[in-house]
Amino acid sequence: MHELVALHEKPLAEEIYMIAGWQQWADAGTVSSGLPPYLIEHTKARKIGEIKSESFYLYQVPGAHHLFRPVIKLEDGYRKSLRHPKNEFFYMGDQHKGLVIFTGVEPHLNMEQYARALFDAAKQLGVRRVVSVGGVYGAAPYDKDRDISCVYSLPRMKEELKKYVVKFSNYEGGVSIGSYLADRAEQDNLEYCSLYAFVPAYDFSQQSNQMQGFGIEHDHKAWYDIMRRLNHMFGMEIDLADLDQRSEELVTSTDAKVADLDRSMPQLKVKEYLKRLSKDFTENSFMPLDDMWTSELEDIFKNMGDA
């Protein structure tokens, strides 16, 4: 086992998968930093290990030290808490299926060593596939299913991944941790993919000096659309009713924000802009066969009730 990995338990499920997220650059809608902790709480997953973090972080960077230092809380001069970056493994499941949930902080240095530690832990835990999650901002309707971009480690995975209605990325530029790990996973012949949700964000800086724009801070719709895919990919039945409800509430609250903006700053023509955006947008919905049957049955019962 890698010297920086400490595992307190080795689950014995027949099939084990991993979802991973970080406080990182590609974290629009807090998809990467928010979804894994949500799953930990929602599924009551227990901590089973960690990556020792001392060698991965810079605490002194000129002009930006407040972004990197550990966070302390003092009361009358006494330290109540001191928060260091953490990279931890949690687990939920039964004898048949298990899910490792990893939540961490993107390392500032020694990325190669960090990747080796993460994937060594995955091997020790018997993980079949690692899926990391992230988010990027873009102009898209907030009330439509999110587009999901995909990066994967092994060529043989592509045909299967097509089933999940993803767009295979052609991005070229600075690498995110999710994409970096795809390269490292291929060297280890490990099944790995990274799913990036396109989170709605709108720029009105050309129309007004008073309003730069806005984006969705916690995109529960993106969380929900990713988890629907992962439930099927992993063959699991994590209850997504709460995320579904949060998605609906997000649309409702954004409706209200748009209406308020339209009243208070009519020069932005927000509703007109969003209407054009929706007209030009092709919604790519993930609708597996069993969900299609459920939807059709719901429609049948609804029509019977209206008769």
C-alpha cells in the first residue's frame, strides 16, 4: 500500500465503485466539492480511510496566502478548531454492491504522487471503476437537463459510455485534476472517467455596468442528472427523490430571480435572452429504458385520473 494511504477498513462487497470530487478549479455549481459530501450525508456513509495530506499543499503564496492556509477558529485566544485540507474515503453498501465516496482538496503540488496514492487506494479497496465529477459554467437554459461532458481513461470504455448520453470532450488547454487523473489511470489500466456538468451562467456585462451576470451556485439539477447516470452505471439504487425535489426548487427559485431582474432591470431583456437561448438549445436527456416505462405508466395513470 502507498505510504500516504491509511485505510481502516476493506469492504467485502462483490462489486465496488468510486465517486470522487474535490475543492478544485472545475467546480461550477459545486458539483465536485458539493455532491460527494451530500452523498456521504445522504447515504450515511462511514469513513474508512484517508490520504495523508501534508506533502500536497502550499501554505505560503505571495499575494494569495489567505487562499491556501489552514483555517483556524479562535475564541478569547483559544483555538476552538483548525481545519487542514482533507482527502478522505467513505463507504456505503451491502454484500453485493458498494460505493466508495472520496472527497478532497485539489493538490497544489506533487500531483503524480497524489494520483498514485488515490489509485493505489482504489486497487486496495477492490474498486472496479472510478468516476470523478466536476462542473463548468456556460450559457444554457436553467430549466433543461444539463449537458454532461466526458473524459475517459481506456478506449474500450467509449461504446459503453455512449449509453449515458454524454458529450466526449475535445477541450484543449489547462488541465483539471479530473482530466489529469484520466491519463494516470490509463497507465494503471484502470477504468476511470470524469463527468463534467455544464452549469448555467449568464453574462450581462455588455448590457449594463450594474449587473455583470449570474450563475447557479449550487446546481442540484446538475447533481441529479449526474447521479441518475451513475445509479445506472453502477447498478445501484441510491434514492434520488431529495435531489429531484431540490432540482425543481432550483428551477422555481431561478424563475423568481429572472422575474425580479426583468422588473428591476428591464434594459437587460433577461427573459428575451433566455427565450432565445432555449430556442437554440438541444436538450440531451438521459432516459434509460426502465425510467421510460415509469414515465409512460405515470402518464397512463394521470390520463385515467383525468378521464
